[in-house]
Amino acid sequence: MGSFDVLLDDERAQLDAFLEDYRRAVELTLEGLTEEESRRRLVPSATTLLGLLKHVTWMQRVWFEACVGGVSREALGLAQSVDESFQLAGDDTIASVLAAHRDACTRAQTVVADLPLDTVATGHRAGPRTLRWVMLQVLRELAHHCGHADILREQILAARG
């Protein structure tokens, strides 16, 4: 079901559907690419398509497992900084990063499944946030990075000739 199929009066269902749409959109930017293409740097920063997916995986774990779930980044084995979250390891592949992303999405859904949107999460370094705020923040970040990924993919496909 797409985000527009959700009843207009169900805020939680809309948020869940929009998050799922953008999660899949980020994943689809890697479809049909080679491992080399997924790691190709096309901008001065270290941003790559595979690195973007690795970052949004990290970002969702920080917001849902750490902030809402209350488990520290250290205990989760997460990178401590945003910059580190984009860094690819030698053994990162499209398949492994996609699997990690899907696992993070499943974990996020499990953490928030029974929580009302007004639940106050206290696990973020900057202070308390409602679940609604967290979900909107994750949605904002996913949409933002989808735009980056779309442009990088367009450049990669254009380079194929």
C-alpha cells in the first residue's frame, strides 16, 4: 500500500507509510548498479550512493533504537559521529548494506510498534523528543538524502553513455 492509500484521518498510518516509501526509495537508487558504481565519489565530500544508504541506516538506528529505545550508541555498536556513518568498510557491498538497512527498518518498526505518537523519548543527546517528532525527523532526513541519491544515480547512469 502506498502512502496515498492511507486514510487521511490516521496520522500514525500516514507517518508509517511515508517512512516506508522513502526507505524503499533510497534502496531503489542502488538497483542495477555495480559495486564500483555504488562506491563512486562524484562530489568533493565522501558521499557515495552506498555511503548514503549506510548513513540512513545509522541515522534510523540512532533515532529509533537509541533515542526511542534508550540503548546507547556504544551498546548498539554504532559510529559515534555523522561523518563516520558514511564511511564504507572494505567488505561493505550493496547486498550487505541493503540487508543492514532492512534490519534497521525492522528494528525501528518493532521499537515503535505499540507506542503512541505522544510518547516522550529520552535517549537523545540533545534531550527529550516525542515519537511524533522523531518520526518526522527521520522522514525529513530520508527525503533529504533521497534527493542526494537521485542526483548521484542520475550522474552514474549518464556516465554509462
